[in-house]
Amino acid sequence: MYFKKLYNGIIDNEKIAEMVILEIDMQLEAWTDDGLEDSNNYEDLQMVRGDLINIPEYPYQLKLHTTAEDLYKHNIIENIEDNALRNWMESLE
């Protein structure tokens, strides 16, 4: 399954990187709205975003420390997976 690659930090191409960056941007915006832009989580997610923007070649393996990895997996990739499942289920109606 493709999401397994994402959970393991493997970014196969630029389109996938852009999708993950978009989800990160939405999370950062929500945290800014909640006044959390000075939090460690915000800074960690910004670092992940920076890594994605500067990918030299694909496929790319993200190298994340514990907190950034947790945020990446349990906030960003889970949101992308949930949205994909929701869109698929809506297409069945």
C-alpha cells in the first residue's frame, strides 16, 4: 500500500511532496489560528516542510527525529489517508 511508504518517510515524487507540503501548510495555519506558532511542534513541522521543499532527487527518504516523526506520521500522513478514504467512500455513493 502506498501509505506505508509515506508512513515510513519515503517520498516518491514531486507531486507527493507537494501534497504533503499542502497538508503541513494547513496544519501550520490551524496552529497559527490557535496561537501555537511559538510551540516546539510548530517548529518541528516547519523543519519537515523545509526538508520537503529542498528534496534533491526522488525517491527521497525523510530523516526525522522523534517528535517531528510523530507529527509527520500521526498528524500529516493520517490526515492525508483519512481524506483519501473519505473521498473514495464518497465516490461510491
